[in-house]
Amino acid sequence: MSNLKFIKIILILISCLAFSLTSYSEQTSGNETELNGDIQQDGHGYAAQIMSELSFVGDYLGLAIDSYGDAFLKARKLKFETVNFLNNPSDESLETVRESWIVAQQSYGLTEVFRFGNPEIDEWEGRVNAWPIDESLIDYVDVSDSLSDNVNIIKNREFLAYGKRIDAKQITPEFLRSLNELDGVESNVSTGYHAIEFLLWGQDLNGSAHGPGFRRHTDYDLGSCTNGNCQRRRDYLESAVDLLLADIKEMLKGLDSGVINNRILLSSPEQVLVSAFQGMVMLSSAELAGERIRLALLSNDPEETHNCFSDTTHLAVASNHQAVKNQYLAGNKVSVAKFVEASNHSLHAEILQDFLNTDALIEELLSRATKGETMDILIASSNESGNQLLTRLISSLVKQSRSLQKAAKSLNLTI
Amino acid sequence: MFRQYIVFVLSLTFMVNAAADPLYPGGAASGKIVSGKNVYSQHSANLPIDEVLNFNVGNGFFRKKWIPAPASTNTSDGLGPLFNAVSCQSCHVKDGRGLPPNENTMDQPNNRGFVIQLENENQESNVVKGDPVYGSQFQDQAVPGGRNEGFVLVKYVAIPMELKGEESVELRYPKYSLVNLGFGPLFQRVRLRPRVAPPMIGLGLLESVPEDEILSFADEQDSNEDGISGKPNWAYSLSEQETKLGRFGWKANSPTIKDQTAVAFSADLGLSTSLLRVPHGDCTESQTDCLNAAHGSELGSLEISDEILDVVVFYSSNLAVPRSRTEGAETYQLGAGLFEDVGCSGCHRPSMKTGGESSLPVQYRNQIIWPYSDLLLHDMGEGLSDSGSEGIINKHEWRTQPLWGIGLAKEVHSDIGFLHDGRAQTIQEAILWHDGEAKSSRENYQKLSSNQRQELLDFLHSI
């Protein structure tokens, strides 16, 4: 190993350590983009540049660890409230566990900027956040949605799926994992946030009218069980939450000391910068503007809204946009913003302005939602102003993605 | 790691002529991922980033489960009344092939990407006309309250084949029967055309190859006397409204991806588009309850709007062919040499070039691609032909199936089969079914030593 390489690795380790000792604030705003002074001001020219690039690698990893770490804590709270709810099913305890789900999923949304540019994470993602979901795989649905191939794991101790007989006597985390994407059908989602969302809220049968799914706490009450199979439904909910927790823990380990950690630490700062740009660009445009908003708008189908059971899609959208800003601004750490600002100040200003434009539209999205006009209502073909808001939001997200692409180009990065 | 190194070195070697590199079967559009069940689901690597948004939206519609009308969500309804599948993806499993039917009993439907088309043998032109009652396709499902057309039963008969140095291998020959018929007996002279859904990769590239380039491969009169003719299938294009060279489908019946998409929406899902405006799909006049059933096309609107059709076509055009996975230049050369010596390349033409017109999507322009197909029809002999009476013009003829990415087919789904009805469980079985114009090539394969056969199969798995 050459001396230079050795020094590089030591520097990376130091910067990681420094990062893990500090806590990261999720809610960063545009004016907190000052540089990590002690590194930048230490030296001049090449050495200083190398050092800040190296600490960027550590800070990228650090932000990932912090984001997944927070998602883990929030999922643990979800687990805690799930146990409380199952011990004492009531309207109140159901409401509390639903609240904890919302918080947990928002926290997960902040991690999604790491999916792109990190193939291991994107591969893993299907386990925890697969969507859209064919809920008839899991539990009862309205008769009008019933086609002959509904599986309904909770109801059936044994079922035939695509010609194969499946033994479902025991509902365990391992069993649920084995069913995810059953026989190559992507909407066969048996695990993750959206499976849990369905278990907590039930199917939203309001169409494009106000209101989320209407599941009663008695669906989980062994004493006065509604809709049958309450014990199996309880087993399913608990297993799905346990699995979610285990999956996030596995990701956290991989980032902290495992394969992903090694790969990122051994990557060049340029490579990591490319990953960061891929994350921001793809999450803004292809994922958020495309799959999460445009798909719902074009289909006018409430089932195509991301959080269709709980009608909290607006929160998921806000969280994903925040994730993009977090990646760009990175608190008071060595950020992507620093590189862009140094190479092209006006482009940096343009990106900040793009963020502000998106912020304003998301504000409107949130405020309409609190007045009852949630995403499933905004996308209705008859809701002209709702459609318009979403069209403007899509354009704004695409615009910020384009500015970020320009920024990557100005840094000679190919994303 | 070593493998990556080899690929890297090979890429360097090919840089002299970077445009013609069999390691990149889809040229610059080749996908980066080379293994796993999602390997057919990646977009063209050179797709402009802004367009990934459309790709993702198209993916959403491709996997969307359509529901019967009337439903609370009137924009997702309109399925049926008769249908074979509820989503595109349920047949094109993970964007790959449909699953061949298993030998089954009455409680095991065979509808994971397998259909039986019906062809009236009294036809004059090559426009498919089906059974007078059952239409052009046999739909084994109907919306709740409706009557389906019946049930498909399959039995396989074992057929032994010789291979040098081995005892013998068995092929399976499928026999289909349509039972529990919902609308009386089938028309006497109707031919059953069993079909599995084809894989979705590389379609936009194939659409971008100039017609002249494909026609230059044709040799209808076999004037070079190599026993291989190669015949273009001229078919009417619904989207272009003129007769054009057919490229897609097992018999090259569809000139464009848009044509094929509209046909699938109509026949497989019972959904109307601007190209096929009938909301009742494949219902015929004799199926009155089907014609009178609710549909999703209120006030004359289409069940699939043009915007949605376009985005599904965009998605279908942009699924990437994965990069090839050759272990090293030497292995590749050996296999490629055998592929040519045996005679495979006579029809499975290794490479061709896409057009350069500015009207073509930028990701497809001027690419040298390696589909291993001439996109033409060839006589493949009696064993593969659709069952029915003799004397039909094209019953032995099949479009040369592109081979790119074929080695990954079983990673995408382990139960897939090869050939038009999925009867071949391995690539070797598919080779052994070759007859007609491909008879001598197949015999050459049978005469190879087992080592050479393995080299050729390794090559096919890598491309």
C-alpha cells in the first residue's frame, strides 16, 4: 500500500469518526451551508481540497447512517406501539400506532435519496417499501375488487398461488419474506411499510372522496373479532413490523461496518459525489415527480397514490423532497453544495431557488391536505385546481433535477 | 472481481471499434445490471435522465392491475368482459417471458402469460380472422357475473431425440384441449395457436433498424441455395395506417411496438385504445351477454387514453438488453465460431445497425446491435407448426427469435420455457426442435461432441 493511500484511509476514518460523534439535524435550511471550517481553513490549495473531498466521503456515509439510524428508531417506536395496540385494542391505541407509522414512514422517506447510486440499497429497498401493493394478497378487500385469484393470506391456512400449493399455517416473519413478490408478480407485496399501512388502515373505499381506509380496532380484538381470523391478523401485523425492524437494522449494519460501508469508503470522492447527484436527481424527477405523482395524476386512480390506505401521501412527498435538500446542503458538514458553489456560484443560487419553489408548492400540498383535500382528491379528473397544483409540482421537481444535472456536469461528473 | 477485470480489459480491446462490441448487445443502450430477477427490468443505459420519469410512469401502468367496470375508480376499470390477464406484467413476468402451461387438471388454470389464439383456416389474406363465436383468442376468464370461454387442458407427450455420445434426450410435445366451452363447439376449421408472452427487452432498438437493412437479409427464392429463405411478413400497421414490415410477435405480425401494445390491450385485457376502439375486446356478435356487460368507456371515452398508451409504449420500447456476460475473449470466440459453423447464424444473424434519422429516439440512433435474429419468417418444420389441417400458407413459418439476453431468462423466472409455446425447458431442447430450413443446423448440433455442444450453449448463455 502506498503511503498516500494509507494517509487517505486514515483521513477517511477520522472524518467518519468525527461525523458519528456529531448529530445531524434533518431540517436544514438554505442559509446553513457554511463550510466545515476547521478542515477548509487549515490549509490552502491542493492539500485542503483533498482533505475536504475526503471528508465528503465520510460525511456522505455519515448522513446515510444517521438517516437509517433515525428510521430504525422510529420503526422501533412503531413496534412498541404495535405491541401496546395488540395488548389492548381500542380506538385510541389504534390511533396511536397509526401515528407512529406515519412518523416512521416520514423518517424512512429521508433515507430514499440513498437508493439511487447505491445498488445494494436499491436492491434491498423492495423488502421495506415495495409499492404499489395488491392488498388482496394479505387480507379481505371489498367484494367488487374480488377476482378469483385473490390469495388472502390472513384468511387461508393453505392456498394455491400460480399452481403451487402454499402452506400458510404459521404466519412468521420468515414466511412473509418468502412471499414477497410471490412468483415474480411485483405487486405481490407481503412486507414493508405499505403492507403494515394496509393492516392498520384497511382499504380506502372512498374513491376520490374524502377519507382514508376504515379498519376497526376490533379486526384485532380476540374477544369481539370483526371480519374473522383476528389471531392470524395479529400474527401478520406483528411479524410484518418485526421484519421491518430487522431489515432496517440489517441496512444500518451494512452502512456502519459491512459491505456498503467498505465500498463507499474505498470509492473515490468523485464516485461518491456521483452517487449523491444520482440520488438527488433520480429521487426528484424519476421517482417523486414520475412514479409517485405523475402516475397517480395520469391514472386518476386513488390506488396509485403512494400512501393510499392512510391518505398521507402528501407527507411522503414532503419527506422525499426534504431528503434531496438534506443531501445537497448536508447541514454544516462538507456538502454537495460546497462543491457546486465553488465551481459555479450562480448555478448554486439557481438550485437553492428551485428548492424554494418546490417548498412553496409542497406547502400548498400540505395545507390543502390538512383541509381534507388529500392526494387521492387532488388527482380526480374533475379537480382542475388540484390537477394544476400537481402539474406545477411535477414541473418544479423536474426543474430542480435539471439544475442538479447541470451542476454535476459543471463539476465534470457523469451521472 | 477477476471477471470484472476481464470485462474491463475486453472493453479496452474493443475501444478501437467501440461501436461494434458484442459485449454490448444493445450498443450504448445495453443495461448495466447483468444478473438477478430484475435483469430485464432496467431502462436503456443511455436513456436521457429526464426520460426516466416517463419510463417509471410507464412501468406503473405496465404492472397496474386493471379492474372490471363499473368500479369506484372509473379510470382504472374496463377490464374484460373477457380477458386472459389483469395486467401486462402478469404475462410478461418481470418483463420477460410468459410461463408455459403445466400439465394440469380442472382446478389449475394455465394463465401466466400463455394464451391460445384462434385462426379461421378459411381466410384468404394474412389478416387473422378467428372463430365466428369465440373470436381471435380464447379467453379463459370473465368479469364477475360473466361467462368465460372455457378452460385449457394441456398434456405433454415425450419425444426421444438422438445426441452424439449420449443415450437420448426427451423433448415434450404439447397437446391442447379446450373444454367446458362457454359458447358451444368451436368452428370446425379453426386452428389453435398456442403462444407464450415474449420477453420485452430491446424492442425499441429492433424498431429502429431500417426496413431496407432487414430486407437485405431476405432471400425468399433461396437464390444463394443455402437452404434458408427468409421472408418478410408485410402486415397492416394500425398506428401507421399502412402496410409495413412486420417485426414483433412470434410471426412478425406487428410492424410497430404501438401496434403490438394495442392488440395486447384489446385481446388479452379487453381494454380499448385509439387504435382498437372496441371496449368489449374480443367479444363477438354471438356473445351478447359480453357485448351488453358494463365497460369502462363511458361517454365514448377510451379505456386507455392516448397519453397512457404512449407511456406504456415508451416503457415497452426502452427495456434494456443486459450487457453480455462472456468469461473471456477466447471462450467467446470459440462459441461464436461454432454458432457460425453449425449454421445458426444463417437466420440468427448476429448484428445489424439501427438508423440514424433524427426522428428516431436518441438512445437508439446509430447503434450496432447484436440481436442474433434477422426478424424474418422461416419454415421451421412440422413439429413446431400450429395444429390444424394441411395446406395453410404460413403454418410452418416463424420469425427468428432474437437471442440476446436469453441466458438470463431463467434468472428472471425459473419456470419459463423457450419457443412460441414454451414447450422447450432448456435452450438445448429449443435447438433440438429446429427443423425445416433449420434441419441441417440442428443435425450439425446433434453431431457435435459433448464438449463442443457445451461451448455453444455457454456462448448462448453469455450473449
